[in-house]
Amino acid sequence: MSTLSIPPIVMASISFYVGLYHLLIYFRRRLHREDLTFALTSLATGFYDVFCAGLYSATSVAEGVQWQRAQFIALAFFTTAFLWFASDYTHQKSKIVIYAFSAFYMLAALIQTVDRSSLTWLVDRPSVKEILLPFGLETTYYEATFGLFTTLQSLVGLVASTYIIWSGVRFYRRGYRREAGPLLIALAFAYAAAVNDTFVSNGVYQFVYAIEYAYLAMILLMAYSLSNTVVEAAMAKDALRASEERFRALVEATSDWVWEIDQSGAYTYASPKVGELLGYAPEEMIGKTPFDLMPPDEAWRLGTVFRDAVACQKPFERLGNTARHKDGRLVVLETSGVPFLDANGKLLGYRGIDRDITERKRAEAALLESEEKFRSIFNNSTAGVALVGLDGRYRTVNPAFSKIFGYSADELLTIDFFKVTHPDDMELSRKVMQDVLDHRGKDVRFTKRYIHKDGHTIWAEVNSALVYGADGEPSHFVTHMIDITERKLAEEEIRRLNDELEQRVVERTAQLEAANKELEAFAYSVSHDLRAPLRAIEGYTRILLEDYKPSLDAEGQRICAVVQNETQRMGQLINDLLAFSRLNRATMQPSPIDMATLVNSIFYELTSSQDRLRIDFRVDPLPPATGDPTLIRQVWTNLLSNAIKFSSKRARAVLAVGSQQGADENIYWVRDNGAGFDMRYADKLFGVFQRLHSEREFEGTGVGLAIVQRVIHRHGGRIWAESQVDHGATFCFTLPQKGE
């Protein structure tokens, strides 16, 4: 064996080891075809190295040409395998050129195997080379000259190498710089070795053939690159596994339902959240389609959308739809999905999420309903409503607001409220705005004046409040306004009339005081002037009876008695009239009054012991009162005396006094079983000198009840009567409760 044969044997061993290792990797994992094509390239290189060792050990041209033929057969397989490896390594899709090269090299291997003519090798034209090497070494290459076909095979090898270099450059330019580097360096070694071997074979200089060394460098470089790829793939696999674990944890933790469907729409994956959303276990969803869970109309609508998306391979986002829960209720979902494709761009299906938006939809519906109600109230409100910016400009106004000012809504949106504010109320407007801003959340109510579009003044009652934005900062004012111009004008008119009325009251009071003075003078005159004639008549009648009684017959004596009675009655009338006239002038001195004690004492004053035997007098508990004791005594005296008088014809008279407490007044009453009266004439009871019974039946002047009414009215009370003829009467009066 030649010394030069040892390195090729070692290189062949390395190439066989690398080839078998990658062949084993491919058959174990079957993940990357470049492992297979690289294994075949390495094995072909190993055989080539073995044949190189044989050539270097040949002792004749006949022996050398056999090894040369074997080398070119190995090169045919090596170049074919390397072409396919480069295609797999650079991810080249077009294989037409590679198929053409492969066909040629398979033909070349066949021809080199069977042909023994000069087409392949010129055996009769030996090419023996004596090579002197450094360190005193020398060797002899026993070679034959290339035939025509072998020369062609060599040239095609250069073309194939150039094609591989071009593929590597393209691979580099596509961004795979780190992966393309080892391939381009290996091809550079091969080219350098090819140039060296060409020069050596043509005697340009004496040196060993270097192509097998270049092939080994190529194998080692590509093995290194592939090993990095394997390591990176393992790291990527670990990273992918970690990513999948993170994804799984995220999917299981998210509140959304994550799913995957194939191109026909059938679920191939469903996350556990589907149980919370629709009540199904994930395995129950496999094989179902989204449309199986929808009402018919919804399934038809979403089916159309899904088919359109599939046709265009486009994603869909926030697609609202309704699905039926396992328990039968409807759930509103929001669906988003994206397509996923295979390496050739073919649609495999969609991945996406579903989110339960049932509550959100209900809230949106409620919000929409609320907005509709607000819009209806806003537009139909009789009060003017406006949204005003912090700069004072109107943002939105309702029709009533426009009507108040006489401007259209569009005109108001171009101005601020200062333009329509009355000049005298400008400072008030600024103060109110600042007050609202200083006291956030506080409503402010005020009255101010505005200027109508036609120039007249508007009075308005305004309620303004501050509205905040989502950031918690003041956004705008909402203002409610009621036009009170007519009310203000009416108030001015009322004020004017009140002033006039007050003046009239002053005038009438003066007139009344003058009239009262005149009435008082008249009453005094009546009392003085009428009493003198009465006293004269009464005196002369008494003298007549005392001095001339014997001269008078019975009729004359009767007439004189009548005159005396009438003068006495006339005197009583004058006394009652004076007492009635003094009631309005008397000064009241209110104090607490024990009504029960007062009533009992008056009854005993009005009756004799004989009367009390005939009268059944009953007094219920009476609440105390506050009033003028003298005047209230007059009330009870008149009412009790009337009750005694009008029940005097009863064999057994019954008088009852009682009371009833109201919310803010006490009711007192006196009831008898006497003659009573007709209620048709009840309105005459309390008039002066008004009587419902004749003088013959019951004596009296008709002033007593008028005095009672006047006293009760001065105390702020009321008086009325209820009766039925021959069934007695009840007189009631009220007094404010103590402290009123």
C-alpha cells in the first residue's frame, strides 16, 4: 500500500461513520430528509475515498484505470446525492434542474459501469505522473486519459457545483446566513481542490491530488452545520414544549373558551372553559360544529359568514352570535378566529376564542333603552335642557331650550351662554359657574335673566350641575331651565296691586276708625237720648198708677202695666245694643280658663233651686281653654240661658255640655231637649235682633247669639247650630287649643 493511500482510508472511515450516523438519525426520527441525503452523500464520499486509496496503490495503468472508473461511478452518486442534499438544506422548491442532473449522473454511472471503450477511458494513452513531494517523498500515479464521455462528466460536475453555489448564495440572501456559510465554504474548498487537481494532472506543478481532502472538509463542515441544526431543533423543541405548557396554562386560566376547528368547521380542540360557557365537556365538543349549537336562523347567518371567510382564508374578529347552552338557555358569544395553513399554503382550519358577552349585551340593551328614554325625555321635556362645556359653549340643546331663546339649535351651538345672558346678571353667571366647579357634585339653583333673540328680557329658573368624564375630571355642565317670565310679570303685577291694596287698607282703616268713632258717639247718643224719654215715660206711668189708680178702670190699669213693661224691654234692648257695639272695642286679655268650673258656676247663677229640680244638667269633662275670661263667660251665659229658656216648657228638661278634641282646636257644645228650630232659618240665628220664636212664646231681644258669634270670631273660632223642631237644639263652638 502506498503512503498516499493511508489518508484516503482514514477519510473514508470518517465519511462512512458520518454517513451511517445520519442514516440512523433519519430512520429513527424521519423528521428531516436532509439527514438521508447527507448520509448518502457521506457514504458516496467514503466509497470515493476508498477508490482514491486504490488508485494511489496501483502499479500499472490497467490497474489504475479500474480505480479511476470506480471513482467516477462514486462521483456520479456523490454529485446526485449532494444536489438533493443542497436542495433540502436550502429549502429549494423547484426540482426540475435537480431531476435533470440526477438523470444524467445515473446514466453516467451506468455507462462507467458497462462501457470498456474509448468513450470513457483511453487505456492505450496512459497518463503516468511521477510526483516528487517534500521531505524526499515521491509517488507515481498510473492513470489513463479521459475519454469523451468522462470529460463531459467532469464538465457537468463543474456545472452542478456552480448550480449548488448559486443555490447557496440565494439561500444566504434569503436571510439564512449562518446556515449558508458552511455550504459556501465547503464548495470553495471543492473548487480550490478541483483547480489544484487540474493543474497537477496537466503537469503545471507537482503535488498530490486534493479533491478527497476537500470532500472530507465538506462532509465535516456540513456535519457540523447539521449538528447545530439538530441541537437548535432540540432547543426549539424544548422551547416549544415550554411554550405549549405556558399556552396550555394560559388557555386553562383564561375566562375565554379557546377552540380549534378544521376546514369543514368541526371542532378538533376545545379548552375546559367551554364547560362554564356552554355546559359541555371538551370531549363532547369534538366533531360538533358551531352551527350545531345555534338556533336555525343564527346557524344560517353564521354559516354564510364562515363560508365567506374560508373562501378568502381571512380572519374574523368579534363576531357576535348566539349559542344554546346544554341546559337550553341562550348564550350570547363574541367569536374571533384566524386561519392556519400547512407548508404549501393549504387551509387546515381556524383557531380562535369565544367570549360570553350575555351580561354585556343585556347591559348594552339596558343602556340603549336608558339612552332612548333619556333622548325621549330630553327632546320632549317642556323644560329647556342644555349640555354646556366648561368654556361656556353649548354642546347640545333640546327643542324647549331653543324655543325659550328664539334661536335654532344650530345657532345656539355656535355661541356661548354669556352672549344670551343679561348684562346685569353676567357676574352672577360667572360666580355660579365657579361655585359649581369649586363644590364638585353640588347642584346650584338660581334665577337669572337672559336676552331673547328679538331683544326682550327672559326670566328663567335655572338648575345647573357638573358632569364628570371617565377620567374623573369635570367634563361639562347640564343645565335645566324653566321660563318664568310670565310668572315674574304676574308677581310684579301682584306686588303693584298689593301696594295699592295696602294703601287702600290704610285709607279704609282710617275710614273705619272714623266710622267707629261716629258709631261710638251714636251709641252714646242713643244711650243718653233714648234713656231720658224712657225714664220719663216710666216715671209718669208709675205716678199715674200710684196717684190715679182709683180713677182708672181695669183696662186703664192694664194699659199702664203694658207701658211699663215695654219701657223696661226698650231699656234692655238699649243695653244689649250697647253691649254688642262695645265688643269690637273691648281689649282682650287672654288667660287660661277652667271651662268645667266656669260652666257649673254659670248654671248655678242662672237657676234657682226649684229650677234645678226640674232640669237634668250634665257636664262631660271639658278641656281647658285660653281666652278672655269675661268674654268667654258671656258666651257660656248666653248659650246656657238660651238652653234653659227654650226647654222651660218641658216637664223634665235635659241640658248637656260636652266637648271633642280636634287636631288643632277644641269643640265645645251645649245640647237641650227644648223647642228647637227649623234648620231652614239657621242662617238668621246669629243676626242682631233676629228671632225664630215670637215674644209671646219666649222672651228675648235677639242679640244674645250675635254677641256669642262676635266673641268666638274674635278668639279665632267658629260657631254653628244643629236642631229639629220640638226635638231640642245643639250649639257648637270651637276655640284654638292652648298655645295656638
